[in-house]
Amino acid sequence: GGIEALVSASRQHEQNAKVQAGVAGALRNLSVNDEIAEEIASAGGIEALVAASREHPENCDVQAEVAGALWGLSVNDEVEEAISAANGVQVLVIAAQNHLDNPKVQARVAGALRKLSANDENKREIASCGGIQMLIHSSRRHIDNAVVQAGVAGALSNLSVDDEIEQSIASEGGIEALISASNAHNSNVKVQARVVRALTNLSVHDENKERIASREGVVTLIQASLNHVDSAEVQAGVAGALRNLSVSPEIAKMIVDNNAISSLVQASQMHTTNAIVQAGVAGALRNLSVNPSHRKKITDAGGLEALQLATQIHAANEKLQKEVHGALRNLESKVLDGNSAIGNISNGSAPKAPLLANKAVMQELQQRPVEPGRNSFRKALSGAVRAASPRGSRPSTPSRKDSVEKKEKRNKSPRSGGSSFRGFGGLSRRVSRSPSKTRNE
């Protein structure tokens, strides 16, 4: 049929740039259909596109159409692997490097790399052939182009799943580029969602936390939340990033000083059924509530009620339950002390806690508050995970009494969650080797 004829024409007229651009454009249009995209790959279309790009490196029309076709063809793992096997990743990066001032080439290359970077081998290929530097350069060069910014942010988000690449992105100025993109396109929900997702992934390491905070990243995140209250993806990204950042007491204070508590509670209230949003909000409030001066602000903003509602709506999601109950322990630790700012649940001055998911959860709430942890949360919250089980009790013996009393004394200080968010299961397809972050679609 027609696909075979197009591929044949490309092969027969390798030197003709107009033919190559026309064939690539036709394949780009056809590739929007998944089944046809697979037919194109089976007919040798990927190899023909890569050959056209190599034969006409200076022709921006050929490069734009080839990049667009490869972008459209990246519909599933099999085709993505075929593109990689044909050196398509390298061809795309070279095309962008040769046409830095062409927004169409830049936008389509970034879009293609966003799709291809879901594959772990492609991540490493992109990094090894200069793709990270190219993407960041493209973002800076085309700061006013929303399509370029969305593609770059999506690609950097996927690439930052890999720990080594994450550090490379930060060292090359990727954090600053992402913040600039967000500020330049604060009304564009696609740009915002992908930027905050990338910042969530990048905020795992301590050095990156400081870099994000020092480059007005906290303000950028909060503004994104306020500008896009209806977007679950934006709210999930912002909450996840603030959760990671708030492990640092200094950054936590900065977050609170910029009125993030109200935006976090609003996100929880607006997206009650979204487990990813709820987990990010709960984790952030958990960390922020370690500081006693933050607890009244959280409860005054309605945080206690929002957390209690989350325990009811998401009773089956035990990863989420853990986040929520950690925050409630911190907040209710002052309730048990009779603090008037929060109220005393026993005398009815604060909302009663809802019936919790199971006895294990109730036992957790009656235990100690929780303090900040440093490990990375490398699983997205998509559905219920391992069930919480009550701690097994052992018969007390006189010889254990002293150690038990010492343990109880150690358990009095507040803590926050020991895991950092990376990616959003349920909002995007998981293909990455690492279970911690997910790809953009």
C-alpha cells in the first residue's frame, strides 16, 4: 500500500530534499494512528527517516518533518526500541544542535525525546550524545515558545528518573531553566504540569533541594498551584516537590512563609479522590508539622479535616494512609497535650477523628509523632500496596523494662516522612527501570 510506496520513494530519491521532506511529513501525519505507526516501522519507515536526516543535515524542513515523524511514531515500547536501534536518538539530538534557532525543529525534537526518554537505554543514549545540554540550551533559546518548553520539561522529567542523569541535569542548569519556563508560561497548564513534575524528581537530592530553593523554586511551585487549582497533575507535582523540599527545616520555613500551607490544603480539598495529590499534600504537611509553630497554621487552614477526610476516602491505599497518619500524629501530638490552638479531641473542641482503616492505623496514631527522614520514596502511589500490619507484641519481662522505657523516651519527638516523591503512577505510564519515577505522556 501507500506506506510501502512512501518508504520506496524515500529510498529512491535520497538526494532530493523536497521528496524527503514530503515523505517524512506524510509519515508524520499517518503516525498519529497507533496501528499505522507500527506498519510504518515494519515497512522500514524508521530507517528511511533516519537516512533522510543524515543525508540532509542542513535542511531545516527535512529535519523538522523527520523529528515530527519520529515523535509520532514513539507510540509504544517496540517502536521506541526500533527508533533507538536505528540511531534515531542520536539523529534527533544532532538535528536540534544543527538548528538551534528553528523553533519547529526544537519543539519536535524535544517532543520526540520526551517520548523516547521513557526507555532506560534511551535515557542513557540521550545523555551520552549531548542531549541534556541540548535540551537546556533549547529551553533558554526559545523561552517564549510554549511547545518547546513543554517538550523540554517533559523530557527532563523523564530523564531525571535516573540518579546520575538527575545530577547532570542540575549541574548543567536544568533547574534554573525549568523555573524560567514556569515563570514564562504561568498560564499554560501543560508546561506547568511537566515543570513541577521534573522539579519533584530533581528535589530528591539535598544539593538540588538547596538549588531549587535558592532559585525561587519554592515561590514558583506555589504560584503554579495557585494558578492551576483544577489540574490534578499540577497539584500532585507541586505537593510532591514541596514534600521533598520540606525535609530541610530551613526550606520548610521558607515554604510556610510563602503561604504554601493554604495552597496545599486547598489542593487536598479540590482533589479529594486523587490519591497522588492526597499523598503529596499529606507528606508535605507531615514534614511541615514537625515544627510546632507550623501546626496551628495547618489546623487553622483546615489541614486536620482534610487529612481526616483522606483517611476515609482512601482507606484501601495503605501507602497513602501512612503519609496521612504521620501528619495526623504530628498535629494531634499537641492535642494530647491539651494545646488550645488545635483543641482537645477528648473534650470535643476539635473535629472527631473518623473511623480509621484498621487497628494497625489506630495503633500508629496513638504512638509517637514522626520526624524527617532522608530516604527516597521510589514507588508511585497507584492503588493499594502492602497491607499495614500491627506490630507483634512480646511478653514483657523485667529484664526488658529499662530498654522499653528508654525507647518510649526516644519516641517523643516529631518526625516527618522518610521518603521522597518521584513521579506519579496512575497519571502516566510506567516504563522506567527505576520504580521511583514515571514517564510523561
